[in-house]
Amino acid sequence: MKKRFRRKRYRRRRGNLSASNWGPFIKLMLCIVGALAALAFLTLFVMVMLEAVFHVDTPLPPDGIVAKAAKLFTKEDILVVTPTPYYTPEPTATPHPMESYNPEESEREVVLPPELQYYWFGDPVFCGGRMLFTAGKIVGDNVRMCALLSYDPETGAVSELPVKPRNAHIVYPVFNDQWLVYLDGNVKGGGDICACRMDDLTASPKIIKTVYVGQPEIRLDGHYVSWMERTGTARDKLYVCDLDTMETTVVAMFTASSYGTSAPYLRDGTLIWASEGTDRYEDGRMTSVIKHIDLESSGIRDYNVSTYVHDPETNGRYFCWIDAHHSENSTLYYAEAEGASTDLAAKPIEQGVVDFIMENDFVAYSVDEVIYVFFFKSGESFRITPERELAQLLGASDGYVVWMDVTTRERDVLKYAKIPKID
């Protein structure tokens, strides 16, 4: 038999990339391309998420792999998280300057140098950054307020003015940059109302008028002086004097009237005083009016008030008064004058007010030997004298309040405080 020979087949060997010299390089390139594609895909995904969640309009290239991948996602496919709404915070209210007022730290005591041996003080008034007040000694059996002192609150310096009384003592001094006016009083009442020019206090004072009964409180504004004076057994007169001409005029007259004991008030060329109204209360008493006159025009205007009025004062925008004669039953009222027609809407501030003094932004008043200030703008009252200190209100002017510390009666202790100004 013939032996069958089977032809042996040989298969062609396929190329191996790893065995090729270009293999590693090609693999590296493929890895880089894959990484770039993944990065582009991830970037697209983040952009779409930002746009959907935060509504950020991010421009995308129109062509290429990024544009094609963008078609795979829509805003509806992504959970949209609603951002927390932003609320505009309400502005913090500006605290009242008196909120940080500390009575113990704010009060100051007037201390005299040893060479000025005066132990009694009274009638303080501030003007132009300094205070004038009377000072006295015991002469015989009486205290004589025989000196007028000037005090600088910034330095504490005290000096004595060359003004001496011809009678017994100096009472109710008032001053401005031109004039000093005071009552040169007698021990038993009466005296001479005197005026001196501030630039020549060594000259003899001018006597405006001689007073025979009582000691009237003097008001000064510019070159005008006003006071209420008892001129008879039951008659009182309201006077105004022009210091430039020394002419004195009677503005009003009262006969057997309690309004004759009410002091006038003079400020910014305006004179006011209390008088009897034309209506009656339910108990039969007559109502009150506040008389208002412009000294330059002489036109009188009446403001009707629903309470009894005693010692009215004004700062040009508001009126203040008490409804009794400085008793423990007195109520302090105020009313807005600016824009008022003929009727004032009286608003009570405090009961039991013994005394009060009006300033530009506030009125100072005393209740139970404690001094308070009431601010017209905010309608708030604040205590300005320390706890456990008894005080007697003496004055309020030029932004200061002055009182006598009467906690002890061994000597006169004159104190004052600068009241913070509100905007």
C-alpha cells in the first residue's frame, strides 16, 4: 500500500501589539485620550448641575464631544434644590444716648479753691460754655449771697467777677455774650434790677427798675429783659425792658389773679406768659391760655390749654408748664407749638413735679428729690442723679443740668451733668 502523506497546514501568526515596538506608545496615547474624555464628561456634568441648581448660565461650546454629551442631560433629569430665600436683615435701632448714661460717672461737683471762702451757692446759669452762680457767707444771722463766680466746666477753674451788691445780695443773675442782669436784693425783699455790659463789669451797673415787694425772677434774651412784679396789694404787672434804650413797658396786668404769680418766659425774641381763658371747666374754674408775643412785631397770640397753666416755658417747638403752684400735686405737661393753631393738645409727663426747667431737646424736672430729663423727640424720661442721692433742681441751660446735692445739709454741694445730645 502506498503510504498516504497528509500535507501539514501552517497557520499564519497574528501580530501581537505588545510585541510590536509601537505598542507601548499606542497604549499610552489611548490612556491619555480616555482621561481627557472622562474629564470633559465630568466638566459638562458639573456645569449642567450648576445651571440647574443655581440658575447659572454657563456657555458651552456648540460642537465636539462636550456638545454631544450635553444632549444626554436635561434640567428635568436632575433634582433641582430650591435655594433658601434670603431675607434682608432689619437695621438695628440706634440706641438712645441716655442708655449708656451713668449718673455716678457723669455728675461733676463744683469745687472752689481754698482762697475763695464761700460756703453757700445758688442760681447757676450756663451760657457760652461757662457757668455763673452766686456765692455767699454768713453775715450776722443771715446768709448773704455777696459774690458772683465764674466756673469753667472743662478745666474746673473758678474766678470771682468784679460785681458786688450795693444792697444785701445778688439774686437771679442771667447773662449772655453782651449783658449781665441781676437783682440787687434786700434781706426782706425788694431791691434793684441791675444791668452790666459783659465787656465792662467794673463799671457801675445801670438800674433798670427798683422793686419794692418780693424778688422777681428775671428773664434775658438778647437785649430784652422781662419779669413779673407785684406793684400793689393785689396787682401784678408784666414788664419788658429794652437794654439798648433802657425803655420799660408794661405788657400785661393782673388784679387779684393767681396768674400774677406765674413767671414769664423770654426766648428767641418771643415772650410767653399764662393768663385766664374765656371758657370754664366743669367745676366752674376758668380755663387757661398761653399768651405769645413776638417782641419785634408786638402781635399777641393765644393758645388755649385744657389744664390750668403755671410758669409756662418754650423752646420754640414745644411748650411746658405745670398745673399747680410747685406743689407735690403738680403735673408737668407739654404740647407741640410748632404747627398748632389755637388749641394745644396737652400731654402729661409726670405727676408730683415740684420744679422744671426747659432746654432745647429736653425738660429737666424734679420728683421726690430726684432729677429727671424728658426728651421731646423720643418721649422718654431718664434719671440723671445717682441712687441714694437727694437733689434740688437749680438750673438747666446750654445742655447742662445743675442741682444741689441735699443728701447732707452740712454745706452746699453744687453738682452738674452734661446731657448727651440726640440727633
